[in-house]
Amino acid sequence: MSVLQIGAGGVGGVVAHKLAMNAGVFGEITLASKTLSKCEEIAKSVLEKTGIKITCKSVNADHVEELIALINEVKPKVVINVALPYQDLSIMQACLRTKTHYLDTANYEHPESAKFEYKEQWAFHEAYKEAGIFALLGSGFDPGVTNVFCAYAQKHYFDEIHSIDILDCNAGDHGYAFATNFNPEINLREVSSKGRYWENGEWIETEAMEIMQVWDYPEIGKRDSYLLYHEELESLVKHIKGLKRIRFFMTFSANYLNHMRCLQNVGMLRIDEVEHNGEKIIPIQFLKTLLPDPASLAGRTIGKTNIGCYIKGIKEGKEKTIYIYNVCDHQECYKEVNSQAISYTTGVPAMIGAKLIMEGKWGGRGVFNMEELDPDVFMEELNTQGLPWKVLEL
Ligand code: NDP
């Protein structure tokens, strides 16, 4: 019995600790990433905190043949992809060729266009089905737990769901003038893109940060929240019956937005190559070099996150509204696994998805999004693995 994790960044650190804390289910744990020393650093902390030894390997996950060789060596039941969205297709390809189950936390993005969609990953469905293997897409928090919250609400609280607002509030303070909570390139590409939501069967596009609404978050309070496009919207419109509208909101401080607009205005968020002193550089990648490493925010971030789904619909002929959510404390995450809450809330669900695959509780033939599986077992795991949730009936 064994598991292979690819990616040793902020999220990867959490996944490795959580795999080790559930070593009875996962057996041998192998952690592979581009830079071996980053894997070894995580392995050291895992050993100190849990007494579990994990094996480290280096791999370039852009190369399918290299991945196949690694999978054949480790022989994992499931590959957990917590590298970057750019590697999704090559890792899915390697899993297909070796008939190994696959899991990730973010959908494929092409490095040259800030466009993220499931099309190319869903295109693996028939091949995975034929090979008899299972791919679980988006097993982080959002996407991930938010999809499971919707499936749980559909199963236990509603006959019909009419509207969903996914709310993502980070009230953490890291004390820097500007930093991103996860990979800056992925984060800034997402936030500076146009907004989009779905209503009455149509996608409606907005300018970036055009729609702002103040939401009142339990245990945090009122916060300015901005409408963004987020990838779980694409699968949820397919799978939640009777849905009329779905939107996604994320909180940003005025300070964060001022910095982002300024960086955008001077061209630092560009994702195309520019010539600089005779060398070609991509401005957003250079910016990533300058900004604090998200993993380094861990020890210094205080405050909480609140991420949940505000859902309206009908039960037994009556209108009903619920808010189903988790609150996570940055410092508690640091104490447990040396991480801040953004990486923690992504890494724990990635481990849970993999655990359910290992135990045979979640599975199937083909490529699946989270809301297509039975939410109850996942919801139980959230309560015991560090992400307890609540339902408010409003
Ligand atoms: P980081 O940038 O901190 O880590 C990425 C890791 O992937 C690094 O260890 C990096 O190695 C490794 N990597 C990059 N390219 C390759 C490659 N070609 N081959 C092998 N390894 C590679 O990112 P995060 O940990 O913050 O995020 C990880 C994933 O989680 C991302 O896909 C992100 O989008 C997703 N995410 C999902 C969320 C959700 O709720 N669903 C929320 C937050 C993040 P090196 O450092 O050596 O380059």
C-alpha cells in the first residue's frame, strides 16, 4: 500500500503532514517535486511531528515519461497532485498510462493564457473509464469542500436549490504591505481576470472587481467581498438541479486591491515575455521572485478564515436559506502543521479525498468532480481531520 504526492509548496507541506497523521491508511508515503531540498525540509518536519518517515524524490512533472518512471517505481494506489495547475494534464496522462487513480486541487491552466476550465480534464473521462481508474478533480477547499457543501445541502436540506453564493473570507493579517496567500502567479492571474457568474442558463461577464457586496461572516464580521469567476461554478451548474444562479465572492482589503491595480497598471502582472537588458522575462514570474514565499507567511499570520456556501431553495414547498461554513484559525494551523490557513484548508481536503479513495469509499470509473460523490463520508472526515463545519438555518 502506498501513495505518491507531487508538489512540495505551501499546500504540499500540509498534505504530507496529514498523510503521515493517517499513515495507517496510506502506508508508504513518497513526496516528489521539482526541488528535492523542499521535499526533504517537509519530510524533516513530518518526522519531528509524527515520527513517520517519508521518501523524497525529485521529478519534473511537466515530463510524462519521467512521471511514468516514478509511478512505476513507487506503485501508488493514488497520485495526489499538489504541484501547479500547469502540470494537471501531464500528471493525468501519466496516471492513465500506468492505470493509477488521480487527484488534484485546481483545474488545468495554460501558462500562456489566464483561462482556467475543465474542458481538457473532462476530456480524459472516456479513457479513464476504459482503463477502470478514477480521477477526482478539485479536492481542495474552493473548489473542493464548497462543492461537497452544495452536494450535502442538496441531499439533506433542499428539494430544489435555486441560488448559491460561495463566500471566501480571509481575515488573516500577515503584517506585510503586500503578499499573496498561495502561489502569487496563480493567485494574481485569478484575481485580475474578468469576473463571471451564471444566471438563468447564461454566463454573465463583469470587469475585474466590478461587483462588490458586503457579507457578514460568522466569527469575523462584515467584509467587502468581490465577485470573481471561480472554477467550481463550471461543474456545479452541471450537477445541482434546479439552479437559477451561482456566484463566487472573495474578500479583499482596500490595501490589497490598491497594490494589485498599481502592479497591473505598470505591467507587472503581464504573463507574456518582455525583453529586459537582452534577456526575456515574464513580468508576473519576476514579481513572484520579489514577493514573500506564501509558505513563509505561516508563522506570522494571525486571524481566521471563513469559507462557505449561502444557499437558497425550496424544502417541502417552503422557501429556505442556509449558510454552511468552516472557520479556520491561521495560528492553530501553524501549531499543528507549520502552515497558514489557506494552505491548510486546501491540503486537508486533498488528504481526505485520497483517504476515501484508499479506503474504497469514493471511487468510480472516469473523471469526477467532488459534488458527484456521496458527501456524507467527506463531511464526517472534515469534522475529525481539522476542518469542522456548521450549518446556520437563516
Ligand atoms: P506553491 O507554489 O507553494 O507550490 C507548488 C509546488 O509545485 C512547488 O513545490 C513546486 O516546486 C512544485 N512544482 C512546480 N512545477 C513543478 C514541476 N514542473 N514539476 C514538479 N513540481 C513542480 O503552490 P501552493 O502549494 O500554494 O499550491 C499548490 C496547488 O494548490 C496549486 O495548484 C494551487 O492552485 C492549488 N490551490 C488550491 C486551492 C483550493 O482551495 N482548491 C487553494 C490554494 C491553492 P518548486 O518550488 O521546486 O518549483
